[in-house]
Amino acid sequence: MSRLMIYGASANKPKPSASLSSSPAGHGPSSPPLAASLAAAYRVFELDDPSMVVSALKEAEIKVLLNCAGPFALTVAPLIAACIEAGVHYLDVSAELETYQLAADRSDDARAADVMLLPGCGGSVAMLGCLAGHALRRVKNPTHIDIALRVAGPMSRGSIVSAAQGSMMNGGAVALQRRGGGLVPWLSEKTGEEGEASGQFDFDDGEGVVPCFPVTLPDLFTIWKSTGVANIRTYACVTASGNMAFPEDSNNMLPDGPSAEEREANPYHAAVVVTGPDGSVGRAVLHTVNGYTFTAMASAQAARRVLEGEFSAGLQMPAMLFGNEFVETIAGSRLVDLHT
């Protein structure tokens, strides 16, 4: 039987369906009761013993591992190494840019073992990658991508920690952008010095053009890998109802994450502007469910498809593997072209 292991299944995310023949795993005490509620087997192990991780994968006859345990900077490398040794396809839901380079560094090893590495199978990577790829088809020889995520509702403690991990890549001083193929600090268009400036996006949600601020998202890596476009800038916008999306209080004061009611009341939107060498522009938006709901649904969908044999060895991105339409297989999600 093809089996899925969800590492970090006790973390605060809506859980993928147990119908995937899943085996929850983790390093904390909440895995056993979760497994019991799903009528699923479970494993509890730490990642500081590589042989134990490999044994857990082999003994449970795992075919696909979905890593939901952050901070991902601490879990990606050991789990990828174990998956390559055990011949298990690796998926995760990381929002930490540096972990994608970790995966890229092991791509050749994974390919040699006929193992796929599919980081970012949920969250912004799946959302924005599909949106960017969709819009690219409207512009000949695109040179620039500007893409923004409109965040709504509260975030979990884990998401705040992941966001902090991303800001540390450049000392936390200035957001990064991709320019000429490389990652560089954001430069002010007025002064040419390091600094941040807002972008303007229309999310097609009835509120017109709104300001967004630059952020360092993993899509700076994944969209570049998927499209080859050398100049990419990523932004975020927090809605009025999402004033807890980036709280300034201590993480210890935050709830585990948004409730089902909060997720239902706070859908996400994304917008992209693709520019060609002649100044031609393609615009598109994505309307979708709350990011936490999307992550659970998209990662379950991705895991199911990989279990059924849909994979390509080495490093892959959701839009590369499943196509730009993958995002629209998630209920409540649709891509819309904007005409300028």
C-alpha cells in the first residue's frame, strides 16, 4: 500500500484527509491523540538521529513525506536527507526562502535516487507560482514580475516564526528582490540606495488600487525557477480585517492559529503584473480561500497526486509539476485576467 507520512501533523493547520492512508509523525506529545482521532498509525522521533528517521520511513513503508513542521530551517535538511536515502518523495509547506536553496542543493542527489523534492506544495508558493505562470502567457519574452499577496485574518505562532526566518536572510534590514537573476536588497527607485517603497496593486476585490509593502517571500526563488524571469519583486498587503496578520506583540501571546470561523471570514487574494521588454503588460488576479485552508487543501491534493504516481525526480515546483491550473483545483479558487 502506498502510504503518506505527515511530519509535524500535530502543528496548527487544518489536517489533510486521513483517506490518504496517512501516518502522522512528530516530535511532540500530541501525535498519538491526533493519530487516534484519524484512526491512523503514528511515529514519534527526533531529527537529530538520521538513522532513526530513515528507519521510521522504511518500517512504515512510506512513499511520500509531507513536512508540516516549522521552523523549516530546522527540519528541511534532515528530512530531505532521510527521504533521499529511503527513496521517499519529499513535500513541504515552507514559507522560508532559505529552505528552497537547501532543497536545490540536494536536487542532483534526489534525481539520482529517483526521488522528487516538492517544497511549497501549499501556501503562497502554490498560489503565486500558478498565478505568475498564468499571466506570463499574455506577455512575449517577459522580463519583470511584480506579485502581491493580500493577507487577511490572524496568523499562527508558527507563521510568525517563519516570517522572522525570512527577514533574517538580509539581516532583517531590507526586503530582498531578484534582479538580474540574483537576490539583492531592495533599492529605492528614487535614490538608488537600499530602502523600501510601496507598490500599487488592484486585487479585483472592489477596493480598487491599494498600496502594498515589499516582503521577502520564497516565491523569489520558486517563480524564478519555474519561469526563468530574472527580475521579480514580491509584496504583501494586509486588509483592514487582518490587523492581526503581522502583530507586534510577543509570539507567546498569539493563538495557535485562526479558527474555522476566522478562516471562513478572511479569504485571500493575489495580483501580478508581468512586463515585457517593449513595455507590454499582463495583469491577473487570484481569488482564493484563507491561506491556512488553502495550505491544507493544496498539500493534500499534491500528496494524493504524488502517491498516485505523478512525480518528476529532483527539485520541482507545484506550477512546474502540476501546471498553472493546479491552483484552480482547490475549491473556492479562480484565476482572472485583468485587461488594461
